[in-house]
Amino acid sequence: MQEPLRVSIVSYLNSTPFLHGLAQSPLSEQLLISKDTPAVCSEKMLLGQADIGLIPVATLKKIPTAAIFSNYCIGCDGAVSSVLLLSEVPLNSITAIVLDYQSRTSVQLVKVLASNHWNITPEWRNGIPGYESEISGTQAAVVIGDRALAMKNEFEYVYDLGEEWKSMTGLPFVFAVWVATKKLETSMISEFNLAFKNGIDSIPDFCHSLVRPGLNDQTIRVYLQHYIQFEFGELQRKGLDLFQSYLRHLSLD
């Protein structure tokens, strides 16, 4: 019997359409799926513990054997709503920014924006679990994922990193892409793309199952259908290439 393909996927709301699509696909019998943080997705791909991953774009260069194979991604074209800089003071008053430990891409994006768009030079501090409580005075923090969606209304100053990137570049931003370290047959790639499309098309059908404290059905539906952009096309690739060029310039890659 052929060994199942090991798939590592980010365990955030924005990946649920992919999970739903894969669960309904004939592919599901050939896959061993694990739900991980972005950092763990990258680590598993790097260590050979996963064959396919939805990985943060900031770590692409660290996995030379990984190839983007899908027409779908996790991205935005303007505001994303779940990758935020939260603060009690405006940008020019921020003296320190605590960085979310769960995502390298968001950490690098905020540094690119600080240097090239906001023209601020805060002290960068690494966050640990519970760091969200440290947002106070002139210390802000980057918060991502479901926590950001739940916390965004608690602060006077909320800077959406997707919106800020769009303002700076005019391009979409890509947070994560589907990569494989094994060569996939063309037919299997088509099956993956079909599964992802079916999952995205089914968003209205399963939103109610994702409700949790602070996130109701309508909030989740709007987030998945209007903020997250799943297509990985020419403009998304241009945005990805530009981001990687900023990382090289800032020596962040």
C-alpha cells in the first residue's frame, strides 16, 4: 500500500475552507493531515516531517526543495482583518513592538512596513504565549489569526498589515502558499486545486460550525468571503516577489 502524503496545514480560520474541501475529496484517503501553527508547518517541511504544507511565504527560501504547486493561497488584497498591529498610541508614538511568536511572515511584514512605509524605528521584542497582555502605553504588538479577530475592537489604534501593504505597494499580499517537497503528478495537483475550490465555494455552508467566543457566524463569513483572498494568480505572485525583494534588502530572509 502506498504511504499517505503527510500534509501540514495552518490551524486558523482562514485555512478551514481548504480543510473542508480536502475532507470532502477522494484525496482524503491518501492524506495524513496535521493542523499546526505557521511556524510548525515550516519546521515540519524543513525537517522532512511533511510532504505538503501550507507554509508562510517568509520561510520559502529556507526550504529549497519546496515548490509551489497550487493556484490557491492565503492572501489579501487590502485589509485582511486578522494580521494587526494593536496599540494604545498612534504609529509615531510607538517605542516598542512585541512580535507574534506564531508567524514569521507577519513579523517580517511589520518590519518592512516600519522601515519603508511608516518610517519608524521601534525596539523589537519577541513575544511569548500571553504577550497580548503587554500591549500598553507606547508598547504595541503584532497579533495574528483568530486572536486578532477577537481583539481588534479592544484598542484605539488598529493597523491592518494587509491594508498597509496595499497602500505602500498597490499589490495583494500573500501570507502562505501550498508547497510540496515531493513531485506531484499533474492529476493529483488538479485534484488538490479542485478540493480547494470546492471548499472555498462551500464557505456559507460550514460557517456556523466555526462559531466561537467573540466570533459569530456573520463575522466569520465576512472574514472568509471578503477579507481573505484565496486565489494565487499573477498579481499575487508579483506581490510575493516584491515582498521577498524587501526581505533581501533588509537582510530578513
